Amino acid sequence: MKLSNRTKVMEQGEMTLAERMYLPAIVGGMATTLKHFFSKPVTIRYPEQQRYLGPIFRGHHILKKDSEGAERCTACGLCAVACPAEAISMVAEERKPGEEKLYREEKYAKVYEINMLRCIFCGLCEEACPKEAIFLRHDQMVPVFSSRDEVIYGKDKLVEHMDQRYLRDGWK
Amino acid sequence: MNLLTDIFLAKAAFIGAVFAITLGIAAYSTYFERKIAAFMQDRIGPDRAGPFGILQPLADAVKMFMKEDFIPANSNKWLFIAGPCLSMLTALMTSAVVPFGDTVTVGGVTFDLQGIDVNIGILWVFGIVSLGVYGILIGGWASNNKYSLLGAIRAASQNISYELAMGMAIIAILLFTGSLSTKAIVEGQQNGHWNIFYQPLGFLIFIICAFAECNRTPFDLPECETELIGGYHTEYSSMKLGFYLFAEYINMFISGAVMATLYFGGYDYPGIDFVTAQFGSTVAGFVGMGALIGKALIFVFIFMWVRWTLPRFRYDQLMGLGWSGLIPLSMYNVVVTAFGILIGKPFTAGIVGFLLLIGGMVVYDQLFVKKKIA
Amino acid sequence: MEISSIWYFLSGLTLLSALMVVFARNPIHSVLYLVFTFFCISGHYVLLNAQFLMAVNIIVYAGAIMVLFLFVIMMLDLKRNQPESKSSLTKLAGSVVAGSLLVILIALVRQNNLPAPSEGTFVAKTGMVENLGQLLYTEYLLPFELISVLFFVAMVGAVMLGKREAGERNF
């Protein structure tokens, strides 16, 4: 069956003298490895050296605050609906008078939890958020955990700190 | 009697030193094996234990000792233990006749930098090498495991096949020297008259056989992972496995030293007369020891270089190369060498013989071999 | 230590391991005892100052032939309890043959009183390579060459046996 006209008929005859002697091919191979012996290693020693993973890497979740330091999240629940792994859960609460500095909208998330064992870092919560409140930061990964108690991340670990704000490369 | 005691003590000290050097080099060969493998694959290699990872052999040894020492239930217990011990023993025994240097005088005692100078030195090496297969054979059989047995049987047939070509290559050397003593072989090559210039073909045969005798890639079929799991050491663990692996590295170093002795002038090095005139023969002797160890280490590097370049042979290719490739070649080499010595021009005869061989192969190739259709 | 005590020790060891070759139930053990016997005999060669013979004995017998023995026995995987299958007739025939060989040997040794080496004519270097070569190529030239012809014939026979039949594939 001919699908294209590029088929080549191959026939294996006897090996040539150079091929039967093995040695030229061996010397060639050894020259190749010697060249690599002196070339620079491509290894990155991970814990000490870290690669830049790009501006759209999806790492640690962060709940952004606005420029005055008020939380943007209004606990609408769209992120939890969008989440394919059902990792996000939250409890909403009405903003009390006098808390305007803390929360931007009239409703806010009293509890906001992400189960990091369930999270698949797909970034759909980021896509779904109408208030631009949740992001997956590109410069930091979720650290390794060794017990199940450390798995559920609450607001204490998620909310942005004003002294070290998160800026993505495209925003600058 | 006092002099005899002194010489005895000096010999004992020297043998101890050679022992320690051999073991140390073997230990660090494991580290350099991994480093060289890494460099050839554009990696870094072990670098966690100590600066540049130089404590890695120590860590490996601790790991080996800490692992569970396991003896299979249906194995032959004593032979199972004897296997790695025999491997180690035969690996270490060869270095006894390697001349590490000329005579030196330390503290008024003059002695050779050689374990024992017997007049059958090279036969001793050959004999011990031929015994080396027992460790593998016994260990493989005693494991009571089919894969181990297959590995052991492969090792036996491979070693016997390549011993023949190796012996023939040595015979050509013996024709030159007229003596079986390793010391005499080295003394015949002083001042740059190294055997490699007279015996390029012989050296090629010898180094290929050395690869096969050490069970190194491309001839490591006895421990071929893809076919035999681990080959003869499938059932071994802990330091018994360590002994097998360690014996391989000792064999590598010793075969490097033997190759340097036979073909590269042993402890000879350029400028030996100058060093002797400036600093005396004792210093020259010790520098010569360094030169020999350096040459052996270059061979160890070549062993590793080849290992990380070439894939292993198929088993019928291995046997074909040994029996129908190397043995006729080595016979031809013996004939050419004998002819050269007969007419008194060994160097010319060697070159002419080599060229004749190449020419004959090219002619055969042109006349009888069906060409590939490109 | 006296040289004679070493001799007695070695001889005892040789006899013991040779007996173990016969009495060991496991054929692999038999072969290993046989290898050990060869080492003891090599030790005797060293005592006779015949280092070349020692090395050749180790290379040829212990290093090559015994490896092949071991190889074959491992390949065949002989079971430990198979000697029972032999009939008493075989046993009888075996002991008759071995016994008559022993009688012949003893008679031979008793008849030919081997001359003890005297201090005057004893040459310590008889076993060295050079002297051995001289002897082989002068006095014993014909037997030596005949043996090479024998080996050659054996080699040709082995090649013929091992040759691949047309159309047969071994791999």
C-alpha cells in the first residue's frame, strides 16, 4: 500500500569492512562521549538553584488585597463551583460597619479553605473569579507536607501580606 | 640475619602499602565511575557527601554494611559465602608480581618495589586471572537461582574463550623479552623502547581481552540486567554484593597495571635518567611507582570511558569475536613477531605485518563481500 | 619450619581432598575438592622448585579444565541422590578395575626402586622454564611433536563436532 511516494526500499547486504571491524564506529562513539565529557553540565541543583518557571506558572494560591489593603474576595463561591477537584470551601459573612478597611465588598469570606491534597493546580479558580481575588502565584510552590494536618490551607496561609505584595510579570 | 629481617619487614611494609593503594584506588574508582558517567552524560554526578562528593565511597560503604545480609533459604550456604570471598581474593593476588618500581634504598635497606620477583611472573598473573572465574561460578551456582546460574555459565565460557587470545598476545611479548619474569619484561622496555610500538596489534587484542576478563562493558554479559536481572549476583546483598562489585574495580586497576607493565614500559617514564642524576635512584624509583600507577589509572579511565560509550554485545557476537576474530588475529601476531625477531627487525616486521593485515582485509572485502545497496 | 613438615602437611591435605572428591555426595563439591587437590599438587611442584609446572598446572587444570567440568555439571544439574540408580554390577566392576590398577601401581613402585636424588648430581634448576624447554626440544622432541599432532587432531574433531549444520540456527 502506497500512501506517499516517499517509501524507500531498504536492503541489508553484508556489512562493509569498516563496519565488521567495529573499531571505526567505536572510536567515533568514544569521540562523541569525550566531547560531552568536556561540555557544560545541564543539571540545576534544585534546592539551591531554582529555575525561572515562566510568568504563567501555577503555584501557591494567594488571596489578593486591593491597594488599600482590603480583601477583594466577596465569597461568591464561583471558584468553588469551577473547581474540578472540589478543593475549595468557604463560609460567607456580612461585613460589619467599621470593617471597610478590611473587606472591599459588603460580603466577605470568613473561612476560605483549600485542600492541597485535592487541588490539581489547574487554575480554573483564577479564571472563574469575577473580583480578581484568587491567583496562583508564579514564583512560589506549595511546600511539601508530611502530615494530613498541614494539608488544608486556611486564610492565614492564603491572604496576601501588604509588606510583600505579589506582582505578576505582566502587571508591571 | 638482621639484614634478612629488615628486608622481610620492608617487603611486608611494601605489600601492605600496595594493598592499601589498591583498595583505596578501587574505592575511589566507584566514585570516579559515577563522576565520569555523569560528565559524559552532561550531568554533575554525586556531589552531596563532602566537597564535590569525595566522601561518597565512605557513604556507599556504610550503606553496604548497613543493608540486610541475606542468604536465600535453598542456597548452598558455605559456597554462597565463598563466592564473593574468592572473587576478592583472586582480584587482590595478582598485584603480587606487578613491578611497581625499580630498587629503592630506605633506611639502609635496598629492596625491589615488587611483591615477589618470581621467574614465572606473567604466568602467575595469567593463572590467577583464570582462577578469577571461580568466584563468579560458585556464587552463581550456590544462589540456587536460574538467572544467577545463567550469569555464572556465561562468565565461565566468556573467560575461557578470551583467555586463549590473551595468552597468545602475551606469547608475542615473551618472544621479545625471552623471560617470563615481569621485572625482566619491564627492564627490556627501558628508555622508551615500549612494547606498544612493536606490538600495536598485540596490545589491541590484549586490551579487548582485558575488558572481557574484567566483565566490563561491552562484555558484561554475566551481569546483563536486561536479560538476567543481575546475573550472578542477583541473590547477593549487603557487603557480599559489595565484594563482587569491589573485586571488579580492583581487577580494573590491576589489569591496567599489567597492561602498563607489558606494553607501556612499566615504571619507565620520560626523563628517568635526569631524575636519577639529580635526586638519586631512590627518588627515581618512587617517581617510577607513581608513573606506573598513573598509567594504570589512565587505563581505568579508558575502561570507564568505554563503559559509558558502548552498548553490550549480543552473546553470539561475543563468542564470534573471541573465537573467530581475536584468536586468529593473535596467531597472526605471534607469527609476524617471530618472523621479525628471526630477521632481526621486529619494528619493521610489526609495521609491515599490520599493513599486510589491513591490505589483505581490504582485498578480501573488495573481492568477496556483497555490497550494501545504499 | 622444616621443609619436610611442609611436605607432610601438603601430602596429607592432597590425600584428604582427593578422598573427598570420591566421597562427596554433591558433584559440584567433588569438582571443587578436585580443584583444591590440584592446588595441593601445585604446592608440591613449588617444593620441587618447579615453578613453571606449578603455574601451568594451575592455568591448565584448575583454570581451564576444571572450569569446564564445573560448567558442564552445572548445566546438567545433577541431582544429589542419583548414585542409587547404579546397579551393584556396576559397583562391582568399578571396584575390580580400581583395585587392579592399585595393585599394578604398587607392584610398579616396588619393582623400580626410584633412585633418591644425591647431593652431588642434584640440579635445583631442573624445573625452570629454560631447562624444561631444552629438554622438550632436544631429548623428548618426537613425543612432544606427536602430542602436538594429537592435540591438533582433537582440535579438528572438536571443530567438526561443533560446526553448525546447514540450515540450523543456534541463536
